[in-house]
Amino acid sequence: MCERWAVLAAVKWRGGMILLNVDRKAQMPVFMQIAGQLRQLMESGSLKVGAQLPATRALAQALGVNRTTVCEAYQELWALGYIESRAGSYTRVRERGRIAGPQGRAGSAGGRRRRAPAGTSTSA
């Protein structure tokens, strides 16, 4: 059996088609390569919110990798908040909220003093 080191696969499924590249000789683990490429597709808008991702078995077969490898990639994306899935259902791209910068911190008074509750005195 001939071992493939690098695979460029066009993966087609009900939700669309994506192009992924897996290099077994790269220092980065294969599941991270898959997760990274899917994340880039989501961030660029190629995979839109609500889009279905391919089933783990179908993606594994297309890339010539073990299904566990694809499951690890999906688990990484789930942990980062990029996807959501339910048992017996397709995995979908989820909407991600923006992370607040220094000006938008929760609980920040924005440099203003808070008022004392009515009926209390602030003098000693």
C-alpha cells in the first residue's frame, strides 16, 4: 500500500464544497491542520454561520485520515466556539460574538464615579 504524505482534497457534501490540504510530513499535527483550515474558511466567510460541515466519516475518507483525527479537529473548533453540534445532527458553524477590547470591558465604570445609592451619605 502506498502511503500518501500530502493530500489535497475537494470535499463535497450537502452543505457545499471545501478544499483542504493535509501534509503528513509537516510538524503540525494533522488534526490541527484540518482545524486551522476550517477556521480560516469560517473567518473569511467562505463557511457562513449556520453552514453544515461534512460528516466526520465523509471528511476522514476524503482526506485519507482516521475518523478520530477529524473528530479531534471538530472538538478543537468546538472548544474555540466556532462550531456547534448535537448527537444525531449535523455539525454547524456557529455565530461568534466579538471579544471586547479595553474600552468595552464588562463592569468598567468608564472612568466615571459611581453615585451613592439614594438616602446614603458619602461624608464621614
